[in-house]
Amino acid sequence: MKEKRKLPGQDKLMHGTISAIIVFGGMALFGNGIGMGVGVVLASIVGVGKEVYDTKTGGKWSWGDIVADAVGIIAGVSTTMF
């Protein structure tokens, strides 16, 4: 079976986008105050959890993915503050 090709940076873009969506979701469900905290914590847990899953299933921990998650979280928070 052929390996599916990815565009360079596609994985990091997915990490950032999903983290931002989780932050938006928290804010949509709970409002700007508590929702921002809920979204940030949940996105952080999902990002770190994904890396833990990768290490448990034969993959490697990626600090680049964690940075992409953090960028997505910051983008999600900053775009809803204005």
C-alpha cells in the first residue's frame, strides 16, 4: 500500500487549526470569560494527549506539534478578543 503524501507543514497547520477551533468552541459554549479558559485548557490537553498517544503507538514526540498547538491557541484567543 502506498504511503499517503502530505504537503510540507500540513501536520502543523492541522495542529494549529484544531487548537484554534477548540478555543472557539469553548468560548461559544461558555462565553468569553470562562469559555476562554475552558478552550485553552482543553486544547492543551488534546495537543499533549496526541503526543502521548504518538509515543505509546510507536511514534515520536514532536515539540514542533506542541508549538503549532500553542500558536493555534494564541490565534484562537487573540482573534476573539477584539
